[in-house]
Amino acid sequence: MLNEINGFSLFTDVEDKALQAFNRGRVMTNILLDHKKNTAKGGFLSLTYMKQIPVEERQAAIDAFMAEMAKEGFILKKEAVIGGE
């Protein structure tokens, strides 16, 4: 299993699942914030990152991502975020 994608850690070595989900959600948030002017690139990197998270762990990361984006002042619709397919 990969521990990083495009230089972004997947935190596979973190045993605390809540902390792991938070870290992953924060990474996805940071990716989008770092690419505000190029939303296509930010979206692509964030989606690529999310797809590397195991399906059974993905929803927790998405929930953390949505919470972190809300803290940054963004309002996301849950159906707009790709889930555990």
C-alpha cells in the first residue's frame, strides 16, 4: 500500500483512525486551497489523492475534508463530494 501520492502523505502509518481521517481531510483541503487559482488542477490532485484512500476509510476522510472546508468558509454539498465507490 502506498504511503504517499504526488508527495502528499496518506498517513497509512497512523494507527489512530480519527487522526488519520483528520489528516487526510486536511491534506485534501490544503490541496484545494493551494490551487485556488487553478481549480481544475486542485480538483484533479484532490480526487487523485482521495482515490488512493482505501474505500473502507474514505468516508471518514471525506467527512473530515468537509468539516475542514467549512472551517475555511466553504460550503460543500455532500452529494458533490465523491464517496466510497
